[in-house]
Amino acid sequence: MNNISAARSWLWILKYWTPIYLILTFTGLFSLQFFSHNAYSLVFLIGIPVLVVPITYQKLVGGGCSLKYRICALVRGMLAGVLFLALAYTANLVLQIILAQLSFLENQVLTQPYEIWFFSGAIGGFLARIAEVRGQSMPVQVGISRE
């Protein structure tokens, strides 16, 4: 695997992060208007693990360990979590600038628990690693060869 194909193998993060972030942000803004200020963070606290852990698990299970980079599913899950976190933090900075100019959200500080992005990616990677280890630790079937 060369560096270009290695970089392409991480594009799934952006593909899945974009709709997850948009759905959770709009749901959080909706809940902010009709419920308390804590509802915005609560949407992210519940939504991110429910959506990110299964996706990360699905994308990382069966990938094995990379001999070139010496990383397994757990480390890839952590790296995916860091990328999820960085994307969310950057998008939230831009969103704060845009929403600060709107009148209906004056003086509202929209914060989300960014760490949950990292931990959700790491948990998905951890579960993928467990699945890989269990798959490799299956009993070997021994057969008799008749030659």
C-alpha cells in the first residue's frame, strides 16, 4: 500500500462525519430553541456514540495490522477519533462565527463535548480489535492429508 492509497483509506471519515455533524448540529439547534441550553450538548453526548462507534467498528474490523505503519484497529480508531475531533472543532469555530451574526442566537455559546468524538472513535477501534483477536483465536481445524 503506497502513501496515496493509505490516505484514500481514511476518506471514509469525512464521508461519514459530514452528515453526522450536520444532523446533530441541526437537531441541537432545534432543541436549543425549544428546550434548555443543555439540550444542545445532550444531543451530541447521545448522538455521537450511537452513530460513530458502529461506523468506526464497521470500517476498521477485518483490516488487520499494518506492517508498514505498525498500527492495528485500536490505534486506527484513536486516529479516526482525533480526525473526527479536529473536523468538529474546526467546523464549530466556523459555525460560531456564522451564528454570531444571526439575531436569534445572540450571546449563545454553542459548545459540544469534543472529547466524545475521540472516545467514540477509540471505542469503535477497540471493538474492531477485539473482533480481530477473536477471529484469529478460533480453534484451528486439523485434517488428515491423504497423499
